[in-house]
Amino acid sequence: MEFNGYIDCHNHLADPMFTDDIHNVVDNAREAGVVAALVCAETPSDIPKVLRLCETFPDILLPCLGIHPVQKNADDIERCVTLHDFEMAVSEIEKHAHKICAIGEVGLDFQPRITPGAEHKEAQRAVLKAQVELAAKYDLPLNVHSRSAGRPTIAALKEFGAKNVLLHAFDGRPSIAMEGVKEGYFFSIPPSIVRSEQKGKLIKQLPMEHILLETDSPALSPVKGEWNVPSNVQISCDYIAKEKGLTVQEVKRITTENALKLFPKLKELLK
């Protein structure tokens, strides 16, 4: 099975930023050669929005449902996730497990403002463990966040027995990423790689067999301060091709094969 197109393995197209322009954003993605895009939830309230969006564009969008390690309080201030957040969402995730592409976005975020104490880190680990178990129950891959927590995230995934893992926009050292490679984990590269020395170093070491494409739209744009969109996935592809000494077509083919291996639901969309 081979497709001549890009797969954006991690984005947030249900973000309110896109509400008024979503048809243009999706049309532009198609025109740029994007054949599939995985839309991730972050909060319990995201879940119906992600599902509705993917039902609106069923030929290109696939849902990933999960609870992010960073949530917001009633005043829209970011805070650490709690098990209660996961408990609010788990029944809806299970209800739609047959149609989702992965459990995500899940993971750890150890920025000091989010996790000022050990109890916050433990809360995140507990929520991640619950979602690793949920993924195992339904034989689903994991779409994983690891900001300021590269080593702890990989260690936790190993400890919890996670299988079929995508680490999106990994910001740890290449040597830590290689620990994930040994476990069979995949790493997706956003367009912000063009302005990230860390991600440039990461690409040099990661084997192509473990690399996927993503945008994380509307974040991680190639130009700081601008919105990101799925059509920018080609920027990631071009950069990887240049760094690896491959053609763009080869990177498209390999990253698509990798995505199909990690996310079996893609085969149903692209058949």
C-alpha cells in the first residue's frame, strides 16, 4: 500500500482559532497534498468538538481522544491535570474507541509553572498510566506530549508497558530519544524544525524508520508568532529530506509507511 501524499500525525484543528476558516484550512491542506490529518483532543470539552469536526471532513480527518497533562481552570488559567479530568472523559473516549485513531493527546509536561511540586508530577503520571491502560484495552496507539519531560515520559511509557507510541514534537536530547527508538517508539517532526537547533540535532540521529510528519497546528509554525496549518507539513518533509540526503518523495513514502504501521485506522481512510 503506497500513497503519494503527506500525513499530518498531530494537530489541533478543533481549536477555536480555526472555527471561521476551517473549510479553507482543510481545502488548502488537500491542495498541498495532505491525504490524512490526525486531530487531537486535550480536554474533556474538546472531545465532542473533535468528533464533530472529523465527521464533517471524514475523507481526511481522523480523531484522537485523550486528556492532556495541562488543563485550564474556570478562569482560563493553565493548571496540572488531575485524575478527575480523566474520569470526566473516559466514558466518552470508550464510547468512541472503535472510531478513533489513537489515545491522545496524552503525556507529561514538567514546566515548573505547571508542575511546581512532586505531587503534580505524580498526578500527571497517574493520568498517563490510566490512558496507557486504556490504549491497551482497545489496542490503540498513543499520541504523546513530553514538553520539558523527555526522559521522564519515555521512562514512564516503558514502566507502564506502552506499545505503539508517537512522541510528538519531542524536545529532549537525541540520546534520550534513542531510548525511545529502542522501544520501537516513533517521533513526529513539526514545521518549527526550521527554527529549532534541538530538532535539527534530533533529525540527524533518528532513523527514518521512526520518523513521522506533524504540524501541531495552530502551534509550532515555521515562523514564530504565526498560526500553523496542516499544509505546512510539507516544510517538515522538505527539511528532513535535506538533512537525510533523501528526495522529498522518499521521505513522503517512508513517513507514510511508518504512519500506516503505527495507526492502523489510516488504512481504512486511505483504502
